[in-house]
Amino acid sequence: MDFIASLTAIVGARNVVSTPEDMAQFMTDVRRTYQGHARCVVLPGSTQEVSDVVKLCDRHQIPITPIGGNTGLVGGAIGLESPLGILLSLKRMNRVREISLVDDTITVDAGCVLQDVQQVAADADRLFPMSLSAEGSCQIGGNIATNSGGVQAIRYGVMRELVLGLEVVLPTGEILDGLLKLRKDNTGYDIRDLFIGSEGTLGIVTAAVLKLYPAPKSVVTAMLAVQSVDDALAVLTLMRGAFGERVTSFECTHADYMDVVLENVHNTRAPFETRAEWYLLVEVMDSNPDADLADIMETTLEKAFEQEKLTDAVIAQNQAQADAFWHLRHGVSEAIRHAGPNMSHDSSVPLDRQGVFAERARQDIGARFPECKVLCVAHLGDGNMHIVVLFKPGRFETPADYKAASAEIDEIIDAIVVDLAGSITAEHGIGLSYRGRLAKTSDPVEIRLMKGIKSVFDPKNIMNPGKLFLD
Amino acid sequence: MDFIASLTAIVGARNVVSTPEDMAQFMTDVRRTYQGHARCVVLPGSTQEVSDVVKLCDRHQIPITPIGGNTGLVGGAIGLESPLGILLSLKRMNRVREISLVDDTITVDAGCVLQDVQQVAADADRLFPMSLSAEGSCQIGGNIATNSGGVQAIRYGVMRELVLGLEVVLPTGEILDGLLKLRKDNTGYDIRDLFIGSEGTLGIVTAAVLKLYPAPKSVVTAMLAVQSVDDALAVLTLMRGAFGERVTSFECTHADYMDVVLENVHNTRAPFETRAEWYLLVEVMDSNPDADLADIMETTLEKAFEQEKLTDAVIAQNQAQADAFWHLRHGVSEAIRHAGPNMSHDSSVPLDRQGVFAERARQDIGARFPECKVLCVAHLGDGNMHIVVLFKPGRFETPADYKAASAEIDEIIDAIVVDLAGSITAEHGIGLSYRGRLAKTSDPVEIRLMKGIKSVFDPKNIMNPGKLFLD
């Protein structure tokens, strides 16, 4: 039996997709940077089928690239031309297996869409707190493979902190059943956290036990204006003192970026009459319906005004106003799609260097490309600043021109990030896009250990080869 | 130059301890289960000295066992007779390197005593939340190597969740500088979390960046009486709904254990007139000095009474009363030292199976040893129950008799833990003591991966050999 026939025998004919038309949706990434390649796309319906498919590929030494909702930003789910392999989509595996209200856990197939998991949790009067703009289509397996971040990480952490247990099919086809609901487990090395953020290179996550939290019952949302990042951080310290972990989002947008949003996104209006230097979107939530969050927020804002850390502030009086604030924040991606060619970055540096980082990025990029705009938007509480370099439409005559400028800007930003002891990729990962930058900016000893781990898990290098590492 | 002379050249003569008298304090564990062996104890004063010592050992293929405060409960810091190696104590490396109030981080040498780190944080109006009974002498490096748990893990997590960055000396002597203050970093595999909980078998942690939290300014402590573990869990759900993450401790002691504490520990008295089945110690903290925690606690307790989940409750009216409640909780270790020969366990099972776990342990152990007492105390919010089997003084004629009974009880408890999808060691680790139990209860595939990782990091097997794995 040939390879395709064997696949068909495992998952059924309709779950082996091999015509160009049917494969098309899997063959390019959401940013349309890459054109992928694959023998076929396989859609297994169970963990056992995944295992059987992987065993078959192991025998034939055929590479496997797992794909989730295909919302990744670094080409991690793009199949390579050589060696030509298969794409493995988990979208048929989308069951919620179990919810435990006593344990505050939900056990789900990796193919579940994030928003569906959020909804099941909400229906059970709980919160699953991972929240990001792709939540309507990204899948839990992808969130785990890329260790996603999002807009509530300041309170609930990144995906790593929301996973208790994993079921994984190893590159040998063996099934590792680690679907434990345990918050404490010291039985040897932390294998679980190796899979999280490994971008499909160590195995295929087929299911996960995720943490739930009490559902928020009180919320206060405020838009603030500050003159500097350091003032924003002083406000953060005040907020944490007043609310503790209840500070759920602390997002920060620079005025130049806010202008681009206001120009390019429908149904937006400036939050204040006077243009501020930086805008903060602060959201605080409490599971107690009687929490007096607005009162505490007012007291805290007064204190911030007294200390001259704030220039303007408005507390949302209703959901519509809170939504309008969030629309401004979430508008950043749409805005740049309309505004012109751009390169966006995903860096983290320590919080006390965020201001220096933004300033140096603007200076150094501005010195090389005086005509561009350097825009900043940050999950400030996490130290994660996205720098977007925006050019006028038509600035680059060819894709090669754009690529050359992009590479130069990468180098400029990476130099600053390394100097400030930061990370070149805070939440997006490495994938295909940033392998060179990882190799350049990492300690070679660490890369050696990573490659050693890879060879232990995947000695034949069939799991998503060509990702993370250059060679 | 011979090996000892070379060591002396690195760290100085006074920092190579080799007489039996001076080595004695390092040669047995706190439970006095083991007699250790070593060529000498080396006390380096810097990361560079650690690196030089390790390089020397690497050349001579001499094993290294790192030792912190020597408070571990599983013999992880015990040197073996063969192959005979050195003990490496980090107690001279006890500097706080940096504290950042903006980042809410503290960077410390691994030899810092936990309580000193707590104190430095408190002096800076912050909280370092790791808290356990050995905090006066255990060291941060040991907390990291064993992924310690403690009494506030329900809110702040175990040690793994409190570490942002690590500096590690690898078994090659290479220094891995990962002292990053980042809350988001997706540059490849999660090497950091491999070191955490690896019990000194993958390298020597020399420094760490730890998370700080706002200092608590309001606190409410309550002692509650409930009739069953399920009722206790219902109370936990109510508390989480009312207080969210502010539930900081949720400790649970069975009546039989409370009796042993009351009999054997000074300055204790029963919290209620009527003996309850289970006692809960609940502590809630808030960084806001004006938080109305006592009001919310009263409302929540009323609700719990209405739902018939509680039989008794008292809110501490002052610090002395709160201390008295904690004295009862912390008295569990002292109590059994006085009460008779005992075996204590450290299991976790899902929260919704805690009650079944306690019940089955009492039944199955009672069936085999009808004369013993099976005592239970739990960090219930973490699903971590310690079962202590207590015998009358003189019950075992020889240490071998004790050992044989202990091994039987291990088997009984492990069978239940495995059946309930739990962990045989929730917070104490494996070390020397539980290697056989790990090998017996783990998935062989997972053990194979762990050993593969070990060989990548430590190909000559010089880092704490004989720990974790049987061979």
C-alpha cells in the first residue's frame, strides 16, 4: 500500500485532502508571507488516529507540520517544499472532554477554537482567561504550541501558566497521557513545559487540561492619558497597590499609533479633547458582584493626579463606552493594514526599560529611515511592546526592497533588545520567520541544549522540520 | 596538582572542608534517614568559582552534589559512597543582587536564605510569597531545585511560578546567563523550567530573578469546621467567588491529626468547643489597606452556613488569634515527632477526589495495619494532601521492621494515587528516597525522555548522580 492509501486507511478518504483547491486554505499564512507545500492535509478524528498517522510518517520518514487555526504570525504552520511532508490539522478534534467546577479545570481537544472554550467556561460560570484578537479562529493546540500571550496576561499569565496537563503524540507515535488536573506535581523533569512553546517541533498536542478562574462579576474600565512610559509605570504601581492581581489589562498605545487608528478604523473617536503622549487602557475585574471597583478606581486616579502622573482620565460609564475604548486598542492591527507597508515587531524588555526601548527604537529607526513612522503599542504590564514601522503606500517598488528594509529594521531593533536584556519575540514565537534572528541573538550554549532536546524527542527530525532552528 | 589542591586553588583553603567534624553538618539529612559521603565540601564564593569547580570535576569525572539549606525531605542533597564526589554548598553566595520595584522582581544569589529574601522584599514594601516551615534555613537554590510548594501556593503558585530567570552553571562548567526579568519570552524551548524541579541533576542554579507582589495590607484569617472534604471544597468555591485570587491559604486538617497536635504541641488549644471532622484555616489578603475583607468573609460564611456546608466558624479578631490558628497548622510536623514512629506522604490528586483519597487511604492502610492512625493534613486548595501514618512508640523492634512497614504503606498509597490520576510527590520531590516509586508509577516513555534530557545536559553523569533515576 502506498503512503496516501495508508493514510486513507487510517482517517478515511474524506479526511485526506490533496487537491490544490481543497488544500489552498492551509497553504498560506494569515499574513500571506509564505506559500506552503504539502503532499496532503490529513484530518484525524482521534488521538489514536493521530498516533497511527505519526507512526506511518515515522516509518516513511515523512515530515509532519501540525496546523491549528492558521492564525500564527511567524510561518510556524507552513509546510516546506523539501523535504515534502504532510500537514496535520486537528480541526476535527474539537470536543470539550470534561469540565470540573471543583478543580476549576476544563479538558479539551487541541482542535477546539479558543472562543468556544471561553464560551463553555462562561456557560459554567467560570472564566478561561486567554484572550487575543484571533480568538474566533485560533485553536487551543496552536495557543499551546506558540505559548500565546494576549491582553490579560498581566493577571492570568501566558498560555504556559494556564495549562495543567497535556496529551501529546510523540514523533514516534507513542501517546504521552499527561492529562493531569494537578497543581502540584514534582515527579521528575518538567516535560510539559517543553511542549508548550515548542511550535510543533517536539510532538503533537492532542488535548489539554486548562485552568479556569471564577467568572468576573464586577468590572471597571478606564482610559487614561500620561506623558511618558515612566508615568504609565507609576500608575501601574498605584493600580497594583489598590487592586492587587485584579488589574486584568494594562494596555498602552502611543499617540502616533492612536492617530493612525483614528484615521483608518471606522467608528473610532479620540478619547480626550487634548492629544496625549500615551494612552492607557486599564481594566480591573472582580468575581464578587458587590466589589466597589469604581470607587477604588476613582481614589487611585485622584492619587495619580496628585502625584502628577496623569494628564487626563475617563472611567467608562457603561459597556458601550468600555467597548469603544477596546475598539481603539484592538484597532491597531486593522489600522496598519490600511495605512501602508509596515513591519511589526514583538519584543519584551524589563518594565523599567520600556520607555528607553521606545525612545531608542524611534531614534535609531528614524535615523536610518527618516520618512517612516515608528508606532508603539504595548501590553505594558507584561513588558511586551509591539513596535510597528509604517511607511507610505508605494514606498517600496519591489517585494525585495521591502524585505531588505525589513531586515535592516530587524537588526536595529534586535540590537536594542539584546542591549536591554529583552526578548526578540515575546509572544509570537520563532517559526520560519525568525530563525536567523534567534540564531544571531541567542547564547550558542542554549541553542546547543535546545537542539539536543530536539534530537531526544525527534531523532528522525520529522516533526515540523525547518522551524525554530536554521539547520 | 592533585584534585583537592586544585579545588583549594579555586576557592581558597578555608572553603574546602574535608575533616569529618566540619563535614558532619552536611552529611545527614534533616530527617536523619541517610548518612552521606563526600571527598570534601566546597564553598565557592562566586558564579565564576562554581564554574571553575565544575570544570575541574568534569575533567576528573568527579560527581557533584549541590546542597542548599539541607532541609529537603527526600535525600536529594546526600552524597553517595560510590562514586565518591564532592558536596557543593552555595551558602557563601547569599547576596541580593538587585531589586526592581517597577518590574516587581528581586535578583538573588542561590545561597540566599528564603526568609532573608522575604525580609528584603518586605522592607521594600513588596511580598515574596514562597512560604514554608523551613523558611528560616532553606535556600532559594534548594527551593528552585525542588520546586517547593508551601502554604500560599493556592494564590501565588509553586516555586516554578515565582521564577522569571535563572543563572545556571552547566555540568560542563559553562555559565548559562538567563537572569532575565521577562514575563513573556518565546525564544525557543523552555530550558528554565527544566532546571526548576530537577533536583540538581542538570546543573547548578547560582542565581535567580524572582517575582515580587504588592505587600498585603489587609488580612482576614478564619478557622472553620466542616463535616467532609466535599463540604470544604464547597466552601472553597464560595470563597473564590467572593475573594477571587485573594484567597491566600486554604489549609485543611483532619480531626484525628488535630487531636495529635493538641496532645503533643505546647500552647495549643482546640479552636471550637465541639470536635469537628475537618478543620479549615482560611486566610485572605489584600494589598489595599482599606479592603473590607472581614465584611466579605462574614457574608460568605453566612452563605456557607445557610447551605449547611459549615458547622462552626471563627474569624480571628487580632494577630494573636490568627497566630494561634497558624500554630495549630504548623504544629503538625512537631506533633508527630513526639507522638511515635510515623511515615509521611506527599500526594496530590484532583480536588474533586481529595475526599475519596483520604477515605480510601484510611481504609486500605487500616485494613493492613489496624493499630495505626492515618492522619490527614492538606493544602486543600492545591489538591495536595499529606497522609501521615502514625504508630505507637515501640511498635517496630528494628529499623528493618519499620522500613518494611513503610514500604508496604508506600505501595498502598501509590496504588490509590495512581488510580485517582494523582502524583506520588506533590512538593517534596524524588531525590534518593522515591526513585523506586517513580520508576514504578511513571510512564516508561516519560522516563525515557527524562533520561534523554539528562544525557544531553550531563553526558558524563557527574551532576548529582543516583538521584531521581534508579539507574
